[in-house]
Amino acid sequence: MQLALNVLVSSDVESARELLSEKSAIRELERESYDRHLARLAAGQVASIRTSSIHLDAIKDLRQINSQLASVAYFILNESGDFRPEPPASD
């Protein structure tokens, strides 16, 4: 969030690129968390089964927040002519 605010205030292209890099890193952490959660469900962990919808909703909401924060970078890079589309995510 701090980086997104810095990008918004400074309009710095390098910081905008860093923000998109962080978006990708957060996406990977999200994927790992999701995979670990599914493994706990497959193992029959009662606590994970009971809280599954909360866990999955939290991951979805954090993904949305991350995307909204990163949108600042897309705007800055597009305005500067430095926008390079991200490669498609591999699932």
C-alpha cells in the first residue's frame, strides 16, 4: 500500500514497475496460501473445513485489494508510454 501511495504521489515510472513486480509476488503468495489451504482440506483438518469459506473469501478480497493498488502503476506507466502488458498468469 505504501508503494502504491508513493507511486501515486510521485508518478515515478521505476516505482510503478516495482509496484507491478510486487503485485506478481503477492499473487504467488496468494497461490501458495490457496494450495496450502486445499492440502489442509484434503487432509481432513476440521478447523480448515469449518473456516474454508472465510479463508477463501479473505484470499479473494486480498487479491482485489492488491489489484486496486496496482492499478496506480498501470495508469502511471500508460501515461508515460512505458506500459508493457504482463504475461498471462499460468495456473
